[in-house]
Amino acid sequence: MRKAVKLLIVGGVVGAAVVAVKSLRSEEQVENLPVQAAKSAGMGAAAGGLLGLLFDVRSRRKSKRGRITKALSAIPALPARSSLPDLHDLERASRRARKSAVKAAHRAQAKAEHLADATRERLAS
């Protein structure tokens, strides 16, 4: 908001000064000078205020970007490629794990079938 207020004041002063300089250079009536100066100062103040608001928004965005980049730079970088496991090794390990899981499932199924048969025999007798 500081830039908006500063530019609002500067715009008003510049607008009034422009009308005063124009009236001094020309040989027109001086009666309407305060009214024209007030109108021009109001328009200059409005333009300066809008420009100041745009600058305030822009500076806020830039400060956010700075905070974001600062936060991202604090995150540690990934380790070097050589320290990461090779994709081939991961595939081989997953195949081994899958084979042992399938074998364990078959053993569990056989054991469950045996227990089910034993339970049926006990219930039948």
C-alpha cells in the first residue's frame, strides 16, 4: 500500500501542476483554473493510485517467489546416480521375491487343504 499512496500523491501533484503550467503558457481565462486543477489532480491521483496498486501487487508476487525459491533450496538434493540401485538389480530382486511368494502361497494352500480334510474327518466321526 505504500507505493499506492506515494503514487496517488505524486499523481495528484503532477495533474495539478500540468494544468497550472498550461494556463500560464496560454492566454486563457484564469477563473476556471482551480476547478480545472482539481479535476486534473483527481485524475492524476486516480491514475497514480492504480499504478501504485499494480506495483504493490507485483512486489508482493516477487517476494512470494523469493520465499518459495528459498524454501526449495533448503530441500536436500537427490543423491548421485551411482548411489541409486540399478534398475536391473531391482527387477532381479522383484522376480526372486515373486517366486518365493508364489511358493509360500502354494505351501499355505496345501497346508490349508490338509487341515480342512482333517477337520472334515473329525466332524464326520
